[in-house]
Amino acid sequence: MTEKITQFPGTPLREADFEGGKILFRHDRMKAEYAWDTGIAIGRYLAALKEGYLLGGYCATCRKTVIPPRTVCEWCFRPMEAFVPLEDTGTVNTYSLCYVTWDVKRIKEPEIPAVIEIDGASPLHGILHKLGEVEQEAVHVGMRVQAVWKPAEEREGAITDILYFKPIEGGAK
Amino acid sequence: MSLLKRDPQAPPAWRGDLPVSSRYTFGLAGERFFRALKDEGVIYGSHCPRCEVTYVPARIFCERCMAELDDWRDVGTRGEVHTFTLLFADLNGGLMDEPELVAFVRIEDGGLVHRLGEVDPEEVYIGMPVEAVLKPKEEREGSITDLAYFKPI
Amino acid sequence: MGMRKVAVVGAGMTKFVRRAQETGKELAWQASRMALGSCELTLDDIEAICLGTAPDSFDGVHMKAEYLSDGAGGWGKPFMRSYVGGGTGVFAPIQGWYHVASGLFDVVLVVCEEKMSSYHPHAQGAFLTIFDHTTERALKPNLLWIFALEMNRYMQTYGISKEDIARVAVKNKRNAADHPCALLGDPDITIQDVLNSEVLAWPVNRLDVSPVSDGAVALVLAAEHVAKRVTDKPVWIQGVGWSLDTAYWANRDLAYPRYVEYAARMAYEMAGIKEPRKEIHIVEPYDPFDYKELHHLEGLLLADRGQAPRLTADGVTARDGDMPVCPSGGLLGVGNPIAAAGLMKVAELFWQLRGEASARQVPGQPKRGLAQAWGDLMQVGTVVILGINP
Amino acid sequence: MDERVGIIGVGWAGYRPLTPEVSYKELMYEAAVKAYADAGVDPRRDVDSFVTVAEDFIEGTSIFDEYVPDQIGGVLKPVHTIGGDGLHGLATGVMLILTGQAEIVVVEGHSKASNVLTLPHIVAYAQDPILNRPLGWHSSFIAGMEMNRYLFDTGTTIEECGSVVVKNRRNALRNPLAAYGADLDLEEALDGPPLAWPLGERMAAEHADGAIVVVLASAERAEALCEKPVWVLGVGWCNGAASLESREWTYPVYIEAAARQAYRQAGIRQPRLAIDFAEIDDTYAYKELQHMEALGLCRPGEAGALVEEGATEPEGELPVNVSGGSLGMGDLLDANGLARALEAVLQLRGEAGPRQLEEVEIGLVQSWRGVPTTSGAVAVLAN
């Protein structure tokens, strides 16, 4: 640091300081609830999930199929031409073996999040989801996978209507 | 605008929340201010000699000149109603049957926002002298609620 | 460019700590007061405040800027908060730059603060809410996911090993041992320590990650005629650039940060830089994770794609190498209070280019440095180029 | 300001209590497409920088600026978010152009208030977590206390505040963009349940959904692209005291300071004489009066009388909130500043239809970020 400045402010605490009344502190929790309007594109995307298929969008100017669908193409700013039903199979673009949950709890069996390029969409166009029914060692970039859906009556129009993607034996599809 | 058609069957809205759970320290000033309130029942202000301002509650910096404030002084427990309101709205968007009588009590160049007690709303006026009523020492925990309310003197 | 010249004339910062007792206001004040003191100015000399701070959920206050405003000197002054996620720390001085270069102000205070320890029980929990509320959040993702997904894609695409990447964590944490504000400075850390540290989200291990922290940093920016009066060593903002990619992060290749390239080109053009690898003498790329330093060096066009690891292995990026990278110790070593972390890098360039970085001083006569921050959904690049010539 | 900045395009969408048929992205996209058509620009080719205003907790997403570029045409371009009101965004756009680095800048603000189910809880989370929030009160207690002190110090009456409600909600009847037009008499305006005495529920603006996009251009590009640009003669913004305990309760000093900054740039010494009409924050009825005084449009305590005499009616000598203001159009949260600016642009272009004012040349626009803030901004626009 500049030679002139020698002493830096900041009062570090240890977790133990929060016990035994050493320091004053208080907890609070924000009650923040929402009902986000799904609108045209995402509304339709969720409806398709409920019916058991993945929906994309097609831009006629860029000749590109994207997922999830959106009403405007972010590249040419033209309105998207049409909804496009897609396959529920795809290719693992990248993945991870995650041993920590969203609220930082350690888990023994890792979750396997992955970006899955969806067949029928343009290259590199995929969605975030999880892999299942797979050995950790078997997972690799380029692996062919297929969606495993909840039974129709349990589906509610959500990304979690797909339980996970599992490997396609022999990559036949 | 859009070439895509809206699907009236589509779920109109997605319900969700934004989980925010917080743990706040009181800060260097808050630690000292609320410990004095809790242990000695004293309300501290801090004075900026350059700007000639005495902040209540006491803070460690002057917002006007950024000087460090180490001249802390007991400002007593009396003040005057600078303004007040009868609050009916509750956080769930409804109306409370029993409104809260809320005031900003001027002490030195600052003051405290709190309830008024032992007084009818009709009797309250701007400028009314009031005094802090603290909870008994054993009930105090180091919080703004260690102060029960201000009452007319 | 015929624009008004703007220089950094003062800087100050707090220690980066795991849990600060100070409130966010007090941290912002501590840094602001030191920055003003470093160039002997008072708050009366400041005409506007530019505040940078990242998610409100960390400090746990809605419209956090308003809460922080008195600590940042905003009382009775023009005060505005800029916010581009993790890129905020390097964007805030850009905000300060356009305040002065526009001609509306001559002297501004740029303050960045973050208090992540107010999110309870752990700051990681707040990151769930950066994902799309309708199409992704139901999967309960956490921040580690996207870093691990990006790191894996980068490693697989260019055949980069975990050892290559761990070398960055070692370099930065050792550099940070010379930084008086550092949280995780460690002169003796080895690559083996990094590789053996607990796996969080393969391929990310614990020591690949910068620590959640609390802290604040502040700079004083001044127009040319004021800067020359205030200090004999003003450090000029020669180039600024920022770019935001599409939010559909699963629709683009994570192996290469093209938005960092767009931001860098914008800054190079403004600074009149044709050969960045020759003309940039110190680099402070954003390193919340060790692989990010390499990923960003390539995006900044300071290394060929997939070749940044070799520079590190050959010692080019060491403090005494040809192109010192993160001499400060980076986020990995000094700490990562998000917005303040980015501004710490700009403050580092300020001190380095004035020869005032004491134990961390880069040898030779560095004339120009580049600081870069990154954030959002692997999506924003912010770049600032500082130099000793206007 | 030696260099001038012009508004060459405006676009809007929504302005209804509910907009269930579109997502927030589609609402923003609709406003953007209209603005770009109005300005005759293609965002992918012509726009140099984008500025948006938003707050995480209102959107329900941390780091909301992630979800902005796609629907306004800003992908892989300079896009940044300001945590402030629409006029803070407008001032940012002006600065970007005055640096000489950008020639065309887009400013966007929106509200999807209808999607927020627990808004009072979120607004309460802006209170100081140690000094105020533990008491657990709805933030309107701050407005109630401020109004009470304002009436006490200036002698303004509750009836005068009520007449602001009557004026603005009647003005809104002639504004197709206004969701809350109504023909009320003073008694009806003063009636209704209390929020925080003396502040009644009907003196507080209801929320609405809406998006507004404004296209700014350098003087040179503005003249090339648009026959009647609306010029931004001055911008100003300021904060007061952050804490309730050290702030000034009667007079918003920060609004006066913001106005002084904008007037100095615009070369205005006598605002009362120079300004033809004003669009002022009226989140609460008393605020319109308080702000008129802080903006130098009249002396402290005089605003109430001016409203009752009809001086601020559309046909008065100083029309205020001809659009209906927030009371008439609905509170668009941080997009309010742009809603005020939009009306000023339409008036200055002569495109305000049934509520068009005659021969207007200079309009004043002012915004406030609402409780518990002391943050406001001002802009002076002219044709």
C-alpha cells in the first residue's frame, strides 16, 4: 500500500463472537413473494412442458432455433417467427458433480447439473438441467442424453416436469 | 409487436419468492449506543465540532464532513415531538384496528422514532415535551425496543 | 479522442474480512475517509458520489444505495448507484469517469461496498436468486454450478488441467501475503494444497474459490486541471469499456468470454492501444475463481485462446514476470466483497503506477495497467485502463 | 450546458393496474419497439449505450441487469443498470453523450408492481435494520409524519392536499395512458380510510404496470434524425439525509438542490417565469405541493393556495401534472420519472391530444424515489 497508509480499518469478527452476548446482533427475514406473469413465450413454454415436450422459438432472419422461446430475437431484434416443438434428447455441453446444495449443505451423492444442447435447436443452444441414472465416471462432454418426464398427471407446467436427463444407450437416437 | 400468439391455456403466472434471511451486527456506533441503553439506560449523542451538530442516536462519523466522532455525550431521556402520525396501515396491506401512535422525538440535532404512550392521540401536538420510558433493566436486550415508548412530561 | 481527461488522484480501502462488525455505512465511510485523506481533500471538495454495490440481498437492505448514501458522503450531494453484478467494482470508476468527462463535475468520489456476511446463514444462499425465476430457479441451482459448468467447458475445450488452474490460486494467494488488507494471503501455499482441498462442485475445489468477504474501497477522480493541482502523480483513465451478453447463458459457448473481448476492444480503442500485450504492463483481471484469471486473460486478448495457462507456468504472469497479473493478490488472496473487490483492483493499479505498492511493487517502470471485472450470468465484462500519461 | 442533448424517440407500454398478457420482458420489448420506431433507429446498428433503472427486490431477481439486454436490443453492447429513478437514468444517458463517447443512448424503466404480492414488506426492508425496522411498521408512517410536519410548518391544509387529488384524477380522464382517472369532489377525495393520519388512502397513488423507453441523441444526430427533437436543457439529482433521525422533515432540501443544478445548466434564474408547465412527483398528494415549493415554482406555503385557485389546472397559468401524475396514471415505482418525462415530451411535441397545452416551450420534470428515501431528480426539457 502507499507507504503513507499503514493502518487499515475494519473490525473482523469470528463466528464465536456471536455467542454468549459478546456482540449485539439481530436476525430478520424479508417476506418477498411474487407472481411473475409468464406472458406469451414463457407461458407457452410451460404449457408445452406440461404436455410433455420441449418448445423452442425460430427466428426467420437469423435462421436460428433457440430454447427457451422468446418473442424477440436478441440478435436481429426482429420478432420471433414461430414456436418450434423440439426433441427431448440432446448432448451434454458441460456438466459438474456438485456436493453442496444451494444453501451450502454438503451432500454425499453429488447432484449433476449440466447444460444440455437440445436436438432440434441450433448448435450450442441448450438448457440447464440435471443428469440422473448415470455413473459419475460415465458422464462426459458430448454424451447423448434423453429427458425423463414426470407422469402426465403429476406435471404442472414447470421445468421440473422433467425429472432429469439420462444417458441414451449406444447413442442410437 | 410479436408474431407469436399467446396461449390462453398457458399458466398465467409463476409463483415464487426471494429468500432473504439476514443477520445484522449493530456496527461500531450501534454496539456502543445500544449497550449503554441496555446496561445504563443512557441515550448517547455524538458531537461534530466542525459542523456543530450533535447526532442522536450517536454515530461514529459525521455525514456532513466525514470526520470521526469520538465526542460522545449523554443527551438525557427528554425531547419534544417534532412530528407524529397515527398509523393504520399494516404490512399486509390491511388496516390495524388499534392504530400505532408514532412520533419522531427531537433530541439535540437528531432524535428517535418510536411510539408515544400514556397519551391519547388527540392530546398529542407538535412541540409536546416527552420523556423516554425504558423497559426494566432485566427485560432489556440491546435493541430499539428496550425503549418502551415516550410519554408526555 | 477529444474528451475531457480524467485522473484518479486518491484511494482508500478497508481490510477485507470474513465478518465485519461495522455496518455497511461505516465500511463505506472508512474507505471514503481514507481516499479523501490520501489526496488531502475534504467532502466539501467532492461534487458528486458514484456508488457501486452488488446484490441488495447480501447487506440485507432494499434500495441499499439509499441506506449506504451517508456513509459514502452522499449527504446533500448528487448521488447515484451503478450496478452490473460482479462487474460493478470496475464499472463504478467508469461511472465516475463519465460524471467528470461529461463536464458536469470536476471532482467525484467513487465508493464500492459489500457486506456479504449479513446474509445468513451463508452468502451462497443469495445466489439462488440470480437464476431465471421461472425456467431455472426450480432446479435449486447454486452459484458453484455455473462456475463449475464454465470451468469444465473451458478445461475440456482447450485440454487444460486442474494443475494449470491451481497454479493461479497459488500465485495470487502468495502475492496477497504482501497485501495489508488481505484475508487469505498465504506465502507457503502449494499446488498440492489446492488440488487436495475439498471438492465443492467438481472441477471446483475449495481453494479454487475466493472467500466471501466484507469490505469497502474508494477512489477520488478529478478533471485534468484539478488533478494536476491535487497531486504530482495523477493516474489517468485512458480507456473504459463494458459489454453485456445475452441472459440466455445456456445458448452460448462458455469456453470463451466474448463479452470481455468486446469490453476490452472498446477500452483499447479509446486508449489508442494497438498491441495490448506490449502496451499493458500490469493486469488485474477478475479472479473470483482461479480459472477465471486465465479465461479473462484470453478474453482480454492478452493470451491466445487456451494459452493463458502456459503464460502462468512460464512465470510470465508472476509479479516479476514480463506481464504481472494480479500482483495485488486478487480476489483469491485479498478477498471478494464483490463490488469492493473490483475497485480494489483499480486501486492496486493506482498505487502500482505511482510506485507506492511497497512490498507488492512490480519492478521496472510500469506505465499502463488494465483492471477488469466480470459478473451476472457469466455475461458482463467491465474494463478500465489506467496510465501515467494523460 | 454547452453541448445539447435531444430526445428523439419515446415508447411506452402498459399503464394498467394489471398486464397479465405479457411478461416483464415483453412489456419492455413493446415500449422499446415503439421508441425505436418513433426515433427511426435500429438498436442493433445505431445505439451506442443502454441505461436501465431497476431494483432487485422489486423484480424478484438478484442482479436484475442480467435480464435486460435481450428485449431492448442491447446484447453485447454497453448496457448498465442504475439503482435509481428513471430521471437518474435520463441524467446518466445525458452524461454518456456529453463525454463524446456515445451519440445515441437508450434509457428504460418499467414497473410490474402487480407481480409483487408483498410490496409493503419489501419497502419496509429499506428501513434501517437496527434503528427502525424492529418496530415493524408499514413505511407510510414516514409519509404520515412528513405530511403532518409539512402542514404544521407551512399552514397548508388537508383540503388543499385533497384538491390535488381532485385535479390530478380529473386530468387523468383525458389521458388514455392513465389507469386511475376519476371525477371526484373534494369530500370524496378526503374520504376513505386513513393510511397514516393525516395521510388518507386516497391521497396516495395506487400502483400500475408499465414500461417506458426514451431514445437520447447528441445535438448533431438529433437534428439529423428528427425534425422536432425535445432538448434536455438541464438535469440535476441529489440525496438528502439517509436516516430518519437526521433528516429535515418539512422541506425537501435535496429537491431544491437538484433543481438548482438543472436550472443552472438550463440558464434559468426565474423558474416561475420560465417554466410553462410541470410534471412533478405526486406519490402522495402533499408531495406535489411540497415539491412545487422546493422547485421554486412558488414560495413555501403558497402551493396549496395556488392549487385551490386553479392556477395549476390545465387552463391555469402554471399547469401541473396535466397527465394526471402518479395519482391519475398510477405509481410506476422507479419508472415514475420517465412517466413524467414522457408527458413533457408529448406536450412539447404538441402530441398530447385532448390535454394538449397551448404554446408550451419549457417543461419541468421532477421525481422522488418514495419512502424511506430522500432521493430525487429534475430535468428541464424544451422544444
